[in-house]
Amino acid sequence: MSKIRKQPPKSTAPVIRCAIYTRKSTEEGLEQEFNSLDAQRESGEAYIASQQQEGWTCLPDRYDDGGFTGGNLERPAMQRLMADIQAGQIDCVVVYKVDRLSRSLLDFVRLMETFDRHQVAFVSVTQQFNTATSMGRLVLNVLLSFAQFEREIISERTRDKIAAARRKGKWSGGTPLLGYDIDPRTSKLNVNDDEAARVRTIFAWYLQHQGLIPVLRELQRCGWRSKRWMTRKGQLRAGQTFTKTRLHRLLTNVTYAGKVRHKRDVHPGEHAAIVDPEVWEKVQAVLRQNSRNSSRAQRHQQDALLQGLLHCGGCGCVMTPTFATKNGVVRYRYYVCGNAPTRGKDHCPSKSVPAGEIERLLIEQTRTFLRAPALAETADDSAARSDWSAFHAMAESLTAPEQARMVQLVVQRVDYDGVRGKVSTTFDSAGIKTLVDELTKRRKATNACW
């Protein structure tokens, strides 16, 4: 009688899909054939292999973030990992150490909440703990608190190092400036003669024209752009077209005067100055005077009814509110094309339009439009039609703020053709219903008829 050979029982453990996440704060050494990310993944794969009898299997997808800080979650591989977790494709996340996942306690708590919500386990290869128990969660939070403390200490050391370097007049990094080249060996600023000549010309233009817009015209005429430079990775950064903001930043950069700035303090720099100190001071004086004469904050203190609604018919740019004063007493409000204050008036054929005139025109058109009997047909039911009737009854007694709110809710776009001097409006029935609902709610809340 032959013996029946018993077969070993098949494993009934469920398959646990494991994703290995790796991270390195800097890009140093990542070009090597076997780098830190590879070492972290190898440790994770070995740990998963040791749990094979439990049904653990390693997913082939790599979630590697090389050169990304653990202080936030703005990392491409981390975003892919979270997307796959939400899609239900991952059962367990394996890391070499806790701080590889995050160095922020707040971010880590949010990650753990997401893991728990999708029933995803979390394992650290070198730090044995179980997040399913209260003691394991306590140990995890303690470890993460130390990781966050370490990150904050590193940040403080970096800030202190930068401050000490600035006090000694050293260049502490940043985007290269027009007029200087960065020495690859010493990281010091060396004067680029051709670019330095352009910088001095720009300062001379500003003293000549006493304004940013004329200098922008000169820059556009010559085709001059900001600094063109190459990154350490060999990527070319082409120069950008000058705007008022970039031009103002260039004219106020103390680096061109041979100095360095740290927060509010200015220290003598170890690099050579491009602009003569006397020219520098004259430019700063003109900038301060122009800033006092045409303060943007002062020009936007007015309550512009059509701000953000009025568009230029010539170029399609949003028209912005401004004003002019006569004898320092009488103020005249206008709307001008947005290209005028930034690129000059010659970039658009539209002229300025008086604010009071166009606002009154729009209010009258809106009120007439709302009183039209045909609008009642847009109401969905009898209650809505009664609201229309009630609104028509109080349309004549709307106050100025209510009229402003009415126009802002109803008018979706207002076009002004500065060449022909015509105004065209586009109304939206959904916006009108929103207006009626809002005015009706206000009327019911105050129990008063406007």
C-alpha cells in the first residue's frame, strides 16, 4: 500500500502591496551609480522580503525624491505616492527612517491621518515600532519631534551663517545679477564688463528721464534683457524682458553700489561696485520723490465701481482706476488701460475715460435693463417672479452703495473702445438672479424696503 504524500498547506495570508519611499535633502552624490536613494530602497526591499510569509510584496514603482527637503510635502514622488494611496493601489508604505517621510510634525500627522483613512500601514526599517498600538504612536511622535527639532536647528544654523557672511560683505548666493558673474571656485562676484556698462547706462537713463516708463522704452528699443546665466545642472536661464518691477529692483539693488544687504542692514561688500556712489544716491533720491508723488496705495484708496470689470477695447487689458488733482484740491477720477502705467501709453491706442461719466452710464443702463418686463420670463417659478416685481418696485430708491453692488453683480464685462469712444456691455441672466436673491435676502433681514 503506497503512502499518500501530504502537501504543505497553502498560505492564506492576504497580499500586502508595499511601496518604498526614499528621500535625500541635497543632490550631492545622486549622480553616482549607487547613491543614497538606492541604499534606502535596498534596505526596504530586504525588509519586505523578510515579511514574505505574511504576504508582503514590493511594488516595482519607485518613489524617489532626490534633492527635496523634508520640511514640506511639495515633492513630486510624494505627490505620486499620495495619489496612488488615494487610488487604493498601496497597502503599506516602507521607509528607511521616519525623517525620510517628513521632518515636520504637522505634515506627518496629516500623512498618518491619510494613511489611516485609506487603511495603509507605515513601517520604518531601522526604527521598530507598530503604529497600531498607543505606545507605538507615542514613540513615533517622539521620534518625529526630534526630527523636526533637528530640521529647525539646521535652519537656524543656515540663517546664522548667511547673516555672518553678509556682515563680512560676502555674496551668500542667489540668482546672478546683471553686471556680475559668479566665480565657480570661490563663489565671489566678478564684474562682467559688458553687462556692467549696460547697468551704468540704465542708471544714467533714469537720471536723465526721471521716470521708469521712459527707461523701459529705451530698454525695449535696445532689446536689453535681464541676466542670462547657466545653472549648475547645465540648464540655460534666458534673460527676461524688463518690467517696471524688475527695473525698480535693479535700480534699488545695493549690490551695484558695492554693498550687501541683510534684512534691513547694509554692509560694505567685498565685491567691486559698478555704479558710482554719487550716482547711486541721486537715483535713490529721485525714486523716493517719485514714490511720494505717485503712491499706488493712495491712488487705490478710492472706491472704484468698475474696478476689475472694465476692459480696454484696444488690447483687452483690464482698465485700472487712477486720478489727477488740480491745485491740490479738486480730484478727477479716470480709468486707464492697464498697459499705460506699466509699459507706457504708446502701447495702447485707448485713451483714459472719466470714471464718473462711465459709472453713471452703466448704472442707468443696468437699472433700465433690470426694469425690463421681459426679464420676468427668466424666473423659474411664481415666487421668483414675485421677487422680480418687488425688486422693480424698489429699483428707483436704491442708494449709491446698493447701486454699486448691483452693477458689480450684474455686469460680467464692460468694454470701452477708446478709439471710437463707445461702451458695450454684456449682462448675464444668472448674475441678475443672484442680484435679486441678494437684495431680497437683505430686504427680509432688515425688514425694510430699500
